[in-house]
Amino acid sequence: MAETQTVPPAPEVVRVLAALSDENRYRIVELLSEGEGELSCGAIGSALQLSPSLISHHLSILESAGIIGRRKDGLWTLNRLRREELSRHLSALERLLGPQPAN
């Protein structure tokens, strides 16, 4: 049986779009999307050449929007992309494009 994906309400979609509207946050999501694993704040900061405090700020916004998940592993906080949630929110945009009306 095919799994149906519910379209999130407009405020949730807008929160995701707002989170992705910052270039650094978009770059973080892009970096996390390149693999299946998790990255520490330090690894993200090194890859993007951003300060730890700035990375922490951006990760907090991405987590609040539901785009990433975070977990503690000892001293480290590991971050992963929540692909299913991002896909669910972006499906709302695809709905807007829908089929083109015939001329």
C-alpha cells in the first residue's frame, strides 16, 4: 500500500522557507545532504569556515524549523538532515506548481 504524504499547513511551510532563506543555513543543509551520516558543529564550521557561535545559531533555527535533528553523543552534538520532513514541507511548493492548465 502506498504511503500518503500529508501536506503541512502554511505556517510550517513558511517557517521552513524562512530557515532556508539564509545562505549559510542553506549551505549547512547542503552539506548535511551530501551524506547519510551526522556531522558535529565543529565539522560543519570547519567545512563552511564559520565560527562555532554562528554555526550554533543557524543549527538552532534549522532544528526549530524541523529540517535537522540533533543528538548528544558524549561531548559532541551531532546533526543530521531530516530528509523526510524536508521533503514533506517542500511537497507543499510542488502542489503550487501543479499541472499547467491547457491553453
